[in-house]
Amino acid sequence: MSAHSLHQPSAGPNSYGMTPSWIDPLDLFEGPVLAQRLNTPPRCYHGRVTLNPTRVGCEAGLVSSGVIFPLTQLSGCLVTVTLDIHAVVQSGIPRLLQRALAENGSKLKFTAQGFER
């Protein structure tokens, strides 16, 4: 399909004197650029999933095989995977556990970790 055969919305206000909200005003003046964007595959992917904390290994494995691995097979694809952990303990985190978590995070090369009151 050529860029000229794409349907182009009218470049003016509707009968109510307003430009439809689904039209990016810049696209009204950049028809060929819009056509090129529509024909170009996306270059980036991002996703977020909440894992069951009692099944992290199993669920992370499914995420790895279903999403991460296929992306790593694309030539020139750079994949970054981060793991965010957020825990709330109503009674507070015991001091000994705080120390263990901090030491383990350090040994595991966490780039950020901390505690909040």
C-alpha cells in the first residue's frame, strides 16, 4: 500500500468548528510522515507483570520463555529485565531481617534498596 492510497482525514474543523481529538494536529501537515509511521514496525516493547511471591521461579520462567527469550533472538535487540520488590509489613520488619535483607541485596548487586517507616 503506498503512502498516497492511505485514507487521510480531512484537515479542518468538523461541522461543530472543532478538530476531532483523534487527529494529531501535526499529522494534518505531515501526511507522508504519518504514512511512514504507520508502515514502520514498532522498535520498542515494554511490559510489566505482577508475579505470585510464592511462585516467582515458575512464573518468571514462563515470562522468560514467552517474552524475554523471543526478544533476545532478534538481531540487535537489547533487552533489560529488572525486578522490583515492594513489601509492606503492618507490624514492621524485624531488625535482624532488615540486616539480612540489606546484606543479601548488596551481595546480589541490587542497584537500589531501602526501608521506609
